[in-house]
Amino acid sequence: MRADLEIIQQWIAPESRVLDLGCGDGAFLAHLKKEKNIRDCGLEIDVDNINLCLQAGVNVIEQDLNKGLSNFESDSFDTVLLAHTLQTVERPDILVEEMLRIGKNCIITFPNFAHWRHRLKLLSGGNMPQSSSLPYEWYDTPNIHHCTIRDFDRLCRERNIKILRRTVVDFTHRSSFLMNLHPNLFGINAIYHFTR
Amino acid sequence: MAKTIPEDSVGLVTPELIHFDEPLELRSGSVINVYDLMVETYGELNAEKSNAILICHALSGDHHAAGYHDADDEKEKPGWWDNCIGPGKAFDTNLFYIVSLNNLGGCAGSTGPSTINPETDKPFGPDFPIITVRDWVKSQARLADYLGIDQWAAVIGGSLGGMQVMRWAISYPQRLRHAIIIAAAPKLSAQNIAFNEIARQSITSDPDFHAGRYHDHGTYPKRGLTLARMIGHVTYLSDSAMRDKFGKDAIQENFGRDLRTGKLNFSYEVDFQVESYLQYKGETFSSQFDANTYLLITKTLDYFDPSVDYEFDLSKAFAQSTCKYLVISFTSDWRFPPERSKEIVDTLLKAKQQVSYLEVEADEGHDAFLLPIPRYIDALKSYLGCVAAELNKQDDKQGVSADAG
């Protein structure tokens, strides 16, 4: 399992209803089903991933996040999850609002664009940063809305979103002294648990 | 010499006519006292009777969903869903016991308008009562009782078949574990009903229709039924499917306008291939299908709307259901387009049901649900693979508790 998911799963209550936006191959939902007996629902648009979800026995709905979530009722899920997808959607702010409407609490993970390596690459080479968490060229990247930890903190402040937990981790999804000291500089991936 | 049957076929099958003598009270208030259902089964029912799948057919389908009837007839086509049913196929007969029937009111052996009415010694014809999807499902539940099946592992159907699946989940929530609804809609739209009404008018305005008593006159409304089928057939295809089918002329991209004889006739004879194709399809159908059944089933379609008993809120109809759902639509289907399947999905979400949904890219129109489209077949295979795995787990558990006892 991807390491950010290791952390997230601790925040998900047993027997709860979980909506995973961009659920990929469904492995995480399958894991939560097995370990926590959650009621699962995943959204995905990739054809191969959808088939993998079906193979894993995960409930998957072919639906594009950019076309909205108006078909989901308010407060119909306990937790709404968006892992490593925020930066790919057309309007991250609207999606965050929709997540808050549908779920009692929400979890978002994203690659922190303000990590020092990214800053250094932009500063020294003047090129759009590439890294193992951001492996794409500027022209073919699905990541159209990069954001930083500071940016997301500000969004939460402005929208009266209550951050329950915030964890900043590296590739092995461990935290360190430096990351805790300067998350926006040293954190590679950000994980937020929030509500309203 | 006997013909060669493909290895992944269920092989030669023999339908069975099953008699029911418990009166069936219909939605309309009419009662059918006794009736027969023509049934085919494929695979073996396991000892726990937990591996049964019910296949529900659409307008022109019947019990013959897979395999062959004749060992010698080289030209015989297999059953209508043969690409899905068989050993190793999506509906794997090594794992599942598959039941397929001709619905009540049909014309392939089950009691219907062309059956002899014992009271008059003549075919029921127009006297046969209007049957609704609810009535069908009720008769299918009796069939399940007869076969000793308390709970289906899955009930599966496309188009009108999908509507029967929905009705199963609503009427008998405890009697199915999975519902697979393909290329369907929660109810017909005005446009859908309009096409059905044109089909009915074609049939009833044929002088050979004789108010539905054409059997008594030794004839049938060939022209009317042909026309009805021609209209229906167009709605099952898509514009692009027709362009491909009738546009093989390599010299120009001609939008499916291939000529029948290579030149225009400048008369009202057939000019384009699409015309002769439709006429051929319509005529063939008219010689094999009963006009009264066609009328009846178009009404069955028009009447389908399970929300009527639930203050027109379909989510309330699904509230008691306990099965899991798989809903599939096809992009070029304009008879029941993806938006209609999405309505089903959204309703199920509202009813807090477990649902998966696929919108399969396909050019073949509504007919796509009968075709071996790789993504579609893979999805069915994947989903039913899990159904089979779950079955084993369940049976193991029962086995363990039985041993412990």
C-alpha cells in the first residue's frame, strides 16, 4: 500500500461510509473493507482501474470529478477522501467545498510544490520542477493546479475549514524534525484531515 | 455428420416446459389460472443452491440464451447471449447455474397470446391480459421456488431485462445478492413511448391484424409487424453503427449510403442497402414473432415505473434492497442513453445502496449490450468473478458451521 494511505487509514473509523474520489485500482478501499469493514464507494475515470476495482470487489462509479458531485447527497458519507488528485482537477476549491458538503469529514493528500528541491530546481535551472512525486513534463502533466502547504492552509482559513490533523511526510512517509519545523520547505507530501 | 460446436459453448441444450397451476394475480387485476414457462438452464446447481443466475430477456429475446438446439443444422445460430454464457465465459457455466426463461406473454413456448385458450379452443389473441414487469418477476419467483432456489447469486438483464432486474430488487429484496442492470432506464421517456406507439399503430392498422384475431383468419399482420420491427431496429442501432454497416464503399466516405445495385433507380424501388437490410430484418422477424406479443411487450415497457408505488420517488423503492448493483450503459445508445442509467445509479446512491457503474465507449447503439465489446465483457467477468469468490466463502462458512454442529 502507498505509504500516505498507511497514515490515512488510521483516521478512518470502522464501519464508516467512505467515498474515495479517484480511487485508482481500488486497493485502498478493498483494504479498508477488509480491515475496518467500511461501506465503500469509489469514483474513477480510468477504464483499466475501473476493471481492477470490479476485480477487487470494490464499488466503483465511472464519474469525472470535474463534472461535479451533485449526484451525491449532503452528509451521505462519513469520510470523503481525495488522495493525490487535488492538483489534477479544474477547480480544487469547488471540489473541497463539495467534499465538505457530502462528508462529515474529509481527507486530502497532495504533493507539496514548495518542497525545497522544487524551489531549488526553479531557482537554479529555471525549469518546472520534476521529481519522483512530480514525474511529468510541464506539457503533459495532469497536475494543473499545483499548491503548497501554505496555500492549502490559507484556503482552509478563508473558507472556515477546520483542520483536524495535518501531517507532512517524505517519500517513505515518515515525518522528521525538519519537516515538523518547516513543513512547507521540507514536506514532500501533505495529508490533511478536515471538517467544517 | 454432427456439426462442430465451439469448446466454450454450453453445447446442445433442450428447453423444458414447466407447468404452474397456482393462479397468478396480475397487476391489472386479471388472473391467469394456469400457465407454462419455457425454460433453459446451463451449468449445474450446487448443493447449497447458491450459484444460480437468472437471465431476463428483452423485447424480442426468449429462453434460448445460449448453446444450440440442433446437432446437425450447420446454419443454426447459438442463443442470443451466447457470447456471455458458457464455460469460461463471463457468465461461467463451470461456476454458475444459469436459468433463462421465455417470459409470460411471450411467443417462444411460454403461455402467451398465441397459446390456445382452453375455454374457447382458440388462441387467446387480444384476450390475453396485459402483463407488467412486476407480473413477470412474480412468475419468475415462482420458477425460482420450483427450482428450489431461495436466493439468486445474481439477476442479470439488458434493456427491458434490466427493468426486470430492478423489479426483482424491489419486489424480492431478500432473493438476490447481485443485480446487473445493462442499457436500461428507470422508466420510458415520452420519446420511447412514441416509438412504441408507432410500432403498435403499424401492427393494428394492418388489414391482416383482424383486431388481434388473425390466427382465426389463417393469417398474420406481416406488413405491420415488419414495419414495427424496422422502426424498432433503427432505434437499436446508432448513426455511426449504420454508417459503418452500410458505408463499405471504399472510394468515398458516404455516411452509410451504399447503393444496392450500384446506381440510383429514379423510382420508389429500393435504392440504398439500408432499405433492403431493414426490410429483410423486419420481414424475417415478422415470420418468427407473434404480433400480439409484440403489442403486449411494448405496453409492458410503457407501463414500467416502479416509483408509482413510492410517491414517485424511486429511491424509496430501492430502500429495502440488500443486493449489490452493477449498472452498465453504452455511449452511443440513444434508446436508453447513459444519462438514463445514471438516473438509476444516482437513485441507488440516494437510497444508500452499493453500486458500481460503467459507461462503456461503444458505437453499436442500444444493441451493444448483446455484443462482445471487450471492456463490457471484461467488466462482467470481473464482477462475476467476485460473485463466485463470495459464493465459495459463504458456502465454506456454512460448511464449517454445519461440521461444528
